[in-house]
Amino acid sequence: MAEEEKGIVLTEEQKRRRRNRNTAIAVVLFGLVVLFYVLTIFKLGGGVADRAL
């Protein structure tokens, strides 16, 4: 009965591909965050930090 409850068992190749895919997704998401941050700073202009609090 315990053998049946293991679920799906991935091979080492499948685990490696999953790790690579997850790493690629993380890199793309990080790149998008940086891109949006930089674009926002450019759209607001350099003087945004000079405003009175």
C-alpha cells in the first residue's frame, strides 16, 4: 500500500529540466522587475528625489 501512495516519481533528467526551467522563469521575472523599475524612474524624471517631504 505504501508503494502506491508515492505519487509521480521524477527521473533525474526530469528534475534537472524542472530546475533549469524554474531558474529561467526566475531570471525573466527578475529582469522584468528591473525593467519596470528603470522605466518608472525615467518616466518620473530625475527630479523626483528633490521634492519636499
